[in-house]
Amino acid sequence: MTLSLEPMAAERFDAWRAETVTRMAALRRESRMRPPTEAAEEAEGILRSRFPEGIASEFQHVLEVRDGGRVVGSAWLEVRPQDDEVRGLLYDLRAEDPAAALELVETHAAEAGANILRIDLFAQDAAGWAMLDGRGYRATDVQMLLAPLPEPRDAGIVRLARMSAEQYAAFEHRLIEEFAEDLAREGLFSPAAARAESARQTAEALPDGLDTEDELLFVAHAEGVDEPVGILWLSIMRRSTGPHVFVLELRVEAAHRRRGYGAAIMRAAEAEARRVGAESIGLHVFGSNDAARPLYRNLGYREAEVLLAKSL
């Protein structure tokens, strides 16, 4: 078998696009990351935004995997300049021999100028995980999900209180600085661009600060401790199936770590989720955060979607 990658013919694009929307929606729905309606809307939105000019859209590479004259798969690769790098993102790869096809995609991305190749995989995509085995990819971003919520669990050693305006000012400044450090450390942005991106995302998420609708910001108190021991930021997402809560920030202050406060705050988050009528909680954790991922797993969260990266 001699595989090659060739640009897809324009007349095949519409059928490929329809198949890709269906596949992307199914992955989101089956992972329970999105309800059926939102899964379909998100998949269609991704394709619409990436292909405003159809198959000729800038930065998009829609390729056929060929074995001689026979089409044995397809690949969708985006290669886009970002800061001082060029980054590749493999949205979709379907082939009879996925591992061999991925090797061709990596070569194609490098020849197109990409320094890094990123791949987004859902937990149930067994073929995708097998394709990456032994190829040097590392997790950079992990989406975790707790659904349905377990029976009520007492937070015990902590109680939540809504954040004051003074506490929020300090929180916002620290959030921007620390998120910028995370973005740079994970290789998602250059250090020069990471702070600007962090500030942009924070302003987008909290346009009205403490008064932003559906954003809940708390400090966590513990008995016998004068100052707050941690911070919790929850975002309420309104979905067709009802509210979903997303944990945007969980922090235990350095002086109070390794005392069970992190798990207790997360149990308190479950109570808040129930209060607003949600039946699920999601969160994001950076792949390098080796302390947080086991904590969430022990609380019943599962890794539903993982973004991986490899230097080319």
C-alpha cells in the first residue's frame, strides 16, 4: 500500500462537508458534551466559520487519502499563522489506515509551515486514540464532565459566600496574570501575546464584572480561618435540555492547600448547580495540571474531550 494526500476535488466538497458536520455533531452528542440540538448547531457553526469561501477558503486544507488511484479516506487540516508561529489543527481524519494517514498529515502540515500540530479527540473515539499511540502527542487542554450529578454531598469544611467588589478587583487582576502564564506554558500563545489574549477572554466572559448575568463568583470560607481559603467561579449555560454549569475557576490559596478544601469547594459547586436547576457540571483543566486531574476524577468527573499537541 502506497498512500498519498491529494487536494479534494471541488465537486466532492459538499458531500464531504455534510458527512463531516454529521460526524462532528455525533462526537459532541455521544460524549454528552452537548445536547443533540446544540451539538448539531455547533458542528454546523464550525464548518460555516471555517469555509466562508467553500473548499478554497484561506488556511483550510481538505485532502483525500489515496492508495494509488483509490480514495481510502479524507483529512481536514487548518494551517494558520498565530503570533510568531504557524499552527496546524487537524479537525478530522478518516482513513482505512489512520496511523499511516496521520504520518502523511504531519508531513503535509510541516511542509505548509506549521510548527505545531494539534488534534482534538473525544473520549469515545477509540480509533482516534489508537492513531496517536506512540506518536509523541501530549494533552494540552482537557474538558471534563460530571453528569448526571451524584446524590447530594455535604461540602462539610467550607461554605461559599458571594464575592465582594473589593475581592473581585483583586480576583480579576490575578486571573488575567495567571491565565496568561497558563496559555504561555502550554504553548498555546507566545508569552508576548498570552496576556492580551487572557485579558480579552476575561473581558468577554465578564463584561459587567460581578453583575454579569449567569456568572456566579464566590469566595470559600473555612471554620477557624480568618481569610478566604479559595475562590470558585461558575458559569450557567442555558441549553435546550436545561441549565448546565461550567466551572471556570477553582483556586485554593497556597497557604491552605492539601487540607481537602479543593474537593469540598467542588462539592459546594454541586449544590449551586442543583440550586439553579442544572443536572451536569463541566470544567476545563490544562493537560499539565497533574494535581487537578486526579482530584476531579476522584469526584466522579470523566475526561470527555482532549486537545493534544505535537511539535513538528
